[in-house]
Amino acid sequence: MNQKTPSDETLTQSSNTVWHNATVTRERREKLVGHKGVLLWFTGLSGSGKSTLAHTVEERLHSMGCRTYVFDGDNVRHGLCSDLGFSEDDRKENIRRISEMCNLFLNAGVIALTAFISPSEEDRKKVKQLTGDDYFEIYCDCPIEVCEQRDVKGLYKRARAGEIKDFTGISAPYDIPQNPDLVVDTSGKQALEDSVEQVIAALANRIAIEK
């Protein structure tokens, strides 16, 4: 008998589950931490600098007294999504799980940051539909040539040699965001600290923090 994977099954909600509204509301949690929750969704090609920027922004927010957490692509695949591969269906399920997890963190009044390629515009729209006005999309704009130069894992080289199938930017498409909330040039023309300032400035009014 063939064992089914999560991507083989149709996801349905049990009729026996009911959403429980806690007495401690999101508004009360946000009042306690002193800022609103928001989802910073960093998207871009492999090697575009998503993780570096996301973690550096988190460091800055943490120093400002904000409650934060970065969902890093590799880290998530060590646990929450360790059963998923890199097929199109599994990638969609990976993003779905992350968006649901981030939504819970938003309810906790946390600033959630993600660093995923998330190549599909359709999948990113689904995340936005789930999280609504809390969704803040940041496109890390970096030419593929620069991404390949930073390829410390050798993934681009293997993809061009045909050793890795469906590799985003080489043998699989990347949908450039149509209407991102922010575009950051991560090609190296702009210093990392300047990129961080760009993100923080864009967030200042949105999450009620002071720079």
C-alpha cells in the first residue's frame, strides 16, 4: 500500500472543531508589548539576501523592545515541514503551514518575519488573504547573476548541471511581486544597514513604534 503524503490529501476541517476565543485578546496582548503585530514577508530568489535582511531587521526591532520571531526557510524544514519535499504541491503546503503559524503569532501580538523564496504570486496572495492588513510584503530585488555569485551551497551550479530539478530561477519560475509593500535593492548597491533603515521606516507608522 502506498503511503500518502500531506500533499496527496485534501485538507478538510473537522466538523468537531470550534474556534475558541480566549479571554486574553490580541488587543490586550498588543497593549502589553507596546506595538501591533505584523507579518513581514520577505520574498526573493535564493541568495537574494532574504534571511540576512530579515534577521538584521529582527535584531534592530529587538533592540527597540519589540517581540519578534523569524521563520527561516531551512529552519522550518527541520521540524514543522520536515515531511515535505520540493515538488510544486509540497512547496504550496509549506507556505500554507507557515502562513497559518504566522497568523497565530500575529494573534499573540508578535512581529513575525519570514524568509522564503515563495515564488508563486498565487501562494503569496493566499497568505495575504489569510492575514489581511497585517501582511507586509518585502521584495528583495537582486539579479540572478548576483545570487549565483553568492551561491555558498552550490545550488545554482547543481541546478544548471541538471542535478536539481525545479530550481527557482533556473528550471522553475519566480513570479516577481506585482504590488509589494516595499522593494529593497539587495544586490549590494545599498548597504545592509540602509536596507534595514528602509524597512524600519516603512513600518514605523504601521505597527506604532518609534524609530
